[in-house]
Amino acid sequence: MPRKVHVQTTINGETAEFLCEPRQSVLEVLRDVLYLTGAKEGCNNGNCGACSVILDGRLVNSCLVLGAELEGKSLETIEGLAEPDQLHPIQDAFLENAALQCGICTPGFIVAAKALLDQNPNPTEHEIRYWLAGNLCRCTGYDKIVRAVQDAAKTMSSEVSA
Amino acid sequence: MRAFEYVSAKTVAEATSLLYEKGDQAKPLAGGTDLIVMVRENRRQLDRMVDIKALPETNVLSYSPDTGLSLGAAVPCHEIYADDAISAAYPGLIDAAKIIGGTAIQGRASVGGNLCNASPAADTIPPLIVLGAICVIAGPNGSTREVPVEQFCTGPGQTVLENGEFLVSFKIPPPPRNSSSFYLRFIPRNEMDIAVVGAGASVVLDDTKTSFVSARIGLAAVAPTPLLAEEAGGSLAGQEVSDDAINAAAEAAQAIARPISDMRGTAEQRTHLVGVLTRRALTGAIQRVKEA
């Protein structure tokens, strides 16, 4: 059995250290080692987006990155979005628009939407739909999710200009 | 999934010796979007993954109109299409880089990995073929060699790479004057799918943009490896740009397709699609030359 790997990284702005097996994915490290269970395991092969995280500013599927690859990197997960007493505007918009039913896909959608709005604060509906094509929802359909992202974009850009 | 060792190589020489030591039980890791899934699903068993993303040589992304594009094997798709100069020079490659998986896949998946995975349906291989890309391969004891991309894949999942070798980068020549490229595929959905058939074309036109100087056509998912349709492209040299010339080239492309029937499509449908997509790829590339 290969030795465990010692990894030092940054998760949601704070230094994190962990030991993992080389074969463990970032998703497994988050959920089973660090107990950050917001990212979900859906397909475990890069199709569903339920495990979406932001790695060095770039949206990725955490099931397709090895934990050992996090050395020296910076990771953002769903747990890093809300303030202690206030949800992130994207989270509020998902609630207001009822953009979820069972909720398994929701953390992935919200993280993916944040990655989009970080680089494109005012996306068109077309851009939102293509950006989120790698996130699958099997309950509610996509219209409410797209509307939630549009609402969040409006809220966030008015907060910036205010 | 069997346990394996993970090593991030610091130099090309270290990577080749780490790979050589373990033979077919070691694989280079770039974006991992194919390799990690394959290993997890036990379609491939490994003792060691050698991460090549920390090497400067695999991260090169530099373009100049005089020397062309140097593209590191580990550069993810999103970095390629985020570069305006590269997007303008090699639009056919960008067509493919933008349709592989969704946003999260494009954040990791590399063109080099797409080639080394050697899927007959790989979207970036037809554009690499039509753009005349050369593979730069490093091997044990400091050896290097160069292979034209159309000779790199030898069968589904099989490549020319020998024990200890890995793909370091691509060299893509600068686009000639009055040239452009185009790639498209047929899928039953709008995105997030694997090509039923893919077709790429590059064309060089004369100064009046009414005749072909030369053309290249590349096909995916119609043979055990992506194909250079040499005669089809060659038939256009010196011809006037016309529907007849384009149709004849499309028929020549159909003639070399030897597709199988599987869950994505029948051999008959695929052969038909080669004709349709070759015409559209040529027309798209010609249109881009005229608009430039």
C-alpha cells in the first residue's frame, strides 16, 4: 500500500492540512477526511457537477481531482459562501426562486453559478445555460435555476454599485 | 480502485524515469478527466500516476505569427480559448476546445490528454490533424522525438508512445495567409456529448479568395483512430471554390470512412454524416477566410 500523502493547502481562505491516500479524490478528502459534506457525490465520473468546487479560481469537478494535487493550491467549496449570519446572494436567490427540490444538485449549481458570476457579473440566459450544462438536476428542471442565477447577478451588481 | 502511488515530477527527465520504472503500470497525469475515471472504474490498473502539470515544458502556451503555436500537453482547454490571438489564428482548434464536456471539464481537460486518451471520437484530434500539429515526445535518457499528430494514435486507446515516453507539447505551424479552420461534430444534444461523427477542415485560398491553394480534412469516430482524409483535402488544391469541388471532396472523405455501428449511431448514418459534416467544415473554414 503506497504511503499516505501529507498535503498543505488553502480551503475557503484558511490553511488546511490533511493526510490522504494517493487514490482519494478531492471529493473524498472533503467529505471523508475533512467532513466538509456540502459537495455531493452524484456520478463520480465528471458528468453531473454535484461535486463542483473552485480550484485556483477555476470551476472543476472535485471527483476528478486527486487530493494529493491540492498541495499549495486554493480551494473554494460551498461551505465558504455564506457569512455566519447571512447567506450568499446566490443562496438567497435559489431560495426565493424555489430553484431546488431534493437539493442534492444544489451545492454544485451554486458553486458553479458563483464561478460564473465571479468572471462574468452580467451573463445572458444563453451563457448561464451553457455554463451550467455540466450540472444536472433531475427534479425541478432548469428554468427556476436560471432565473435564480439571473436574480443573483442583479442583486450582486447592485450591491457593488451601491 | 486499486491503490496507486502519486508523484508530481519536477523535471522532464524525472517524469520519464518515473514512468519507465513502472512500465505499463504507470501513466502521466494531466487534467485527469479521462485517466482518473478509467482507473476508478477498473478499466485500467496502475501502480503509479506521474503528475506532469508542474513541468514548465507541459505548460507552455505561446503563439507568434512567425513561428506558430507551442502548446504544452497539460494546458487546459479554457486557457487556450481565453487567448484572443490563439483563438483568431486557430479557430478550428477553439471550436473543439469549447465543446469538450462542460465548464468544469474544460477547466482541467487538456488537448494533450485528449490525444493521449486516443479515443476515435476525440474532438480535438481532427483540428490538430488539419492544422498540421507535430507531437513532441520525451523519452528515457533525455531522448526526444517528433511525430505528426495523424500518426500518433494506433488504435482505440493505443498510441505510439513507448515505455517511459510521454507527450510534452505540440508544435503547430503558423496559419498561412488567406487560411482558416473549422471543426464541428454531430451529436443528438446541444452539448455535453460524444461525437457520433466529427469533421475538421483547414483551407488556404488564393488572394482573390475564389480558389483553393490547399486543404486538409480530418475525421473522428469513423475508424479505429481519427483520420487524415488526405485525398479528399488534396483534391481541392488548385480548384475553384464551388459546390462541385466541395461535394467531390466530401465524397472522397466518405470513401475512406470505415465506421462501426454502436449505441451512438449506425455505420450507414455515420457514413452519411461524414459527407454532411465535411461539406459544412469546408464551408465554415472558407467563410472564415472571407470574413477575415
